[in-house]
Amino acid sequence: MPEVAVPGSKSITARALFLAAAADGVTTLVRPLRSDDTEGFAEGLTRLGYRVGRTPGSWQVDGRPHGPAVTEADVHCRDGATTARFLPTLAATGHGTYRFDASPQMRRRPLLPLTRALRDLGVDLRHEEKEGHHPLTVTAAGVRGGAVTLDAGQSSQYLSALLLLGPLTREGLRITVTDLVSAPYVEITIAMMRAFGAQVRREGDVFVVPPGGYRATTYAVEPDASTASYFFAAAAVTGGEVTVPGLGEGALQGDLGFVDVLRRMGARVSVGADATTVRGTGELRGLTVNMRDISDTMPTLAAIAPFASGPVRIEDVANTRVKECDRLEACAENLRRLGVEVATGPDWIEIRPGAGRAPVGAEIKSYGDHRIVMSFAVTGLRVPGVSFDDPGCVRKTFPAFHDEFGALRARW
């Protein structure tokens, strides 16, 4: 039974870096993800004056409960959404002037619900070019706290950023949320805050975070469930079998729920205490599925949908239009390149496998999005001639993806 060593979770690594930087003492992160996004986050912390020591299997972070060690910094957030949203929030707890910019791709992605909430809390924050987008400057003087209203309908990261900020404020936070996507990612944030000694109380749509700071700890980063989805999908479409150790019943990440979608389609799935196994059965049924809570795996499902016995309709994924690219349209465009019939709406995509008409090879347009490339690599297991205009963009979360995927393919 092939086992795949999936690298650490990007989401968990980013949150762990924030928490470690804010904690009182030295935190050790075990098996953090090493990729362009997380290296960018660590580099941003260094620019803000935090000490980050990196060894192959672990990172050590000297925490600073009162904010950055420097009073001026210029931070480039690269392509990282968590970096671009979490670091300005962390910087607001200090005292100084901190400027943040990002890649052209990240500059296009929205920030306004978060920065509006920070301003409502008294943070002096200025968007330098386009309102609601990078670049921005934070003139920090600590954060008093209080009550704030947030729209998290585009990204749960806005809420996670405010939750992480809460214990660092003088009075704590009371956050009223008017809309929320990708709710499992918020559960990850709350569970990790608890591991660093902070508490969050939820009262319906209100999240209450008392002040009190964080305690340093040793924290092990679990494998990335979104990345694991490509290997699970590969087993489902080829009739192979894959086990991912480190992802089991106690996993924090909601994206492990993707295996339940595969089970509904006909794959055999076993979720154990500390590992998950998927085995293909030669059958993939069509289905309609709401993926609001696991939207990062929407491209994975779209990429294997052409092999289903009936239409695959994915609903409630409007937020995928404001990711690294418009993922709904990117999936639709690439499926059409492969000769597959597709329809899309504001928040849905429907893939209609052709009766007796198999997909054909084509060059996949990546849009610089790691998840588009990794998803359609799965399609390539069944369709000869699939290639990519930018295969290297996987370095964002999984630099060795093509090697690992090729090794798995060779073992079947």
C-alpha cells in the first residue's frame, strides 16, 4: 500500500508562525511546511525584528508579546494570502511604522473587510494605491480592542486574523460576523490558539476573545489536507490505493472532508486514528455537492469529474473566484481545453462527462495557481498529453510535488 509523505499544512504553519511570534518565550515548530508561502511569512517576521531559527525538521521562534522589535520595516508578502493578511494585523500590536506590499497576484486579492475592521478598532492603516488592496502602511500604537463587525464572506482569513489578534489587545475583542465561508479554517485557528494558552468563546455569530496573550510551546504541524486531496483523488481515478499518515480522526483541517466526497462517488475510504486511506474501485459516480467549507479542494474534484459516470455539480464556491486566480473560470477553461462540457454560474460549476467521448490532451493554463496545476496533474493520470504552461508554480506550497506524484505513479 503506497504511503505518501505529504508536507506540512500551509494554513497551520502560517498560524503557528503568528502564534509563536506573539507568544511569551521560545516556540519550536515541528515539521513546518517549507515552501514559498511559508518562507515568505518567516522572512516577513524577520523583517519585523523577530528571531526565526530554521533547521531541516523544525523552526524556533523567539516570541515578542508586545509586537515587532523594530519601529520601521518594509515587508514583501510575496504571493502569500495568510502572510498578507496576518502580518499587518500582528504589526498593529507594536509601536512603529510598517509598510507591506505583495506580488501583483496578491495585490489583486481583496483585503478591505479586514482593514476596515482594523480601522474600526482604531488602527491607523492606509492603503497606498487602491483602497482595500496592497500596498498598505500600518502606523502602529498597540490595539485597545472592543467590539467590531466583520464580513468574512470572501475569506475566513479575515476572521482568523482578528481572532489571533484578540489576546494581544488590551481589552480583548468581541467580533460579530455577518457572513462566513470556509468555517473549518476558523476552527483550526481557535484550536491552535488554545494550544498556545488562549481561549475563544462563540455565541452564535459573535466570537469573544479575552485579553491575556499567548504562551510559547512545542507545536507539531500536521500534513496539508488540501495537498493530500490530489493523492486521494489519484487513487480514486486510477483504481490505486494511497495512505497519508498523520491525517486521521483527530485532524484539525476540514479539507480532509474531501475523502467523504470521494466515498460518495464510489471510492473506498478508511479514516483511522492517525492515517487515511483511499482505494479506487473503478467506479466514479456523478453527484451534486456543496463545497463551501472545503473550497480549496474544488479544483481537485473538477479535475476528476470528467471520469464520472454522470454530471458533477459543485455549489456554493463563490469565494474561489478571489483566490490566487478565479478558480471557477480557470477550471472551466482548462476542462474545455480537454474537450469536456462545462457550465458555470456565480457560485457553481457543472462538469458534464461526454457519453463515449474521452478527454483529450492539452496544455493546462495555470494562471500562476499551484492548486490548478496539482489538480490537473491528477487528470493527466488518465489523459495522455496533459502539460502545463507553468509547472513550477507548485513551489508556493509543495516544491517537490511533481517528483512525489511521479514516484507514486511509478509504484502503481
